[in-house]
Amino acid sequence: MKVYGIKNCDTVKKARKFLEEVGVDYEFHDYKKDGVNGDKLAEFVSEFGWDTVLNKRGTTWRKLDEATRDAVTDADSAVAVMIENPSAIKRPIVEGARKNFIGFDPVSWEMALEMGELK
């Protein structure tokens, strides 16, 4: 299992704590330290949709200039912005055993663990 995110993100901290408390081993990929793999990001965008993977509610998105925000109209332009601004990627994204997840919801994750989708 692999968790993608940013180490200092509060949501990522909660997700990692949850996984550690339930004894799930995982590899952590920190976008700030390890970079963003464009192909992997494109896979997530293909699976979840660019408008889900791109976090338009966060401060990073709001701090982008208006021309940059207006230029995001499709998956390719969204991926380009997220590669340049990793903090604009919704976190965490988890590659589970049988299913991938985006965002942290302890109830859904608990159910996914019971069904063997998360480990």
C-alpha cells in the first residue's frame, strides 16, 4: 500500500495515524520531498477526475494568479498545475490492495479495511 501526500498536512497526519493505529504497513510518498510523478498523477486524474484531484478549496489554489486558475479547463492543464504546485493536490491519495482512495474518511477506511480493499 502506498500513501501519497505532504508530511505536514493535517489530513495526511490523521490518515497516517489511523493506519498506524490499525497496524497497516504502508509506504509514504511525500510530494514535497519525493516530487510528483506526472504519469502517476495522470492515473489518479483518470480514475477520480481532475476536478476531484485538484483541490480548489485549499489556499494554494486561491493563491494562484487568476490567469493560471482560468487556464485549468481539462485534465492536462490540471495535471500541469498540480505538478508545479503539489500542495494543490487533494490529500491523501492511497493506492490500496484492490481499490484506490482519495481524501481521508475514517468510517470509509474502516469499512475498506474490513473488506480487504485498503491493505
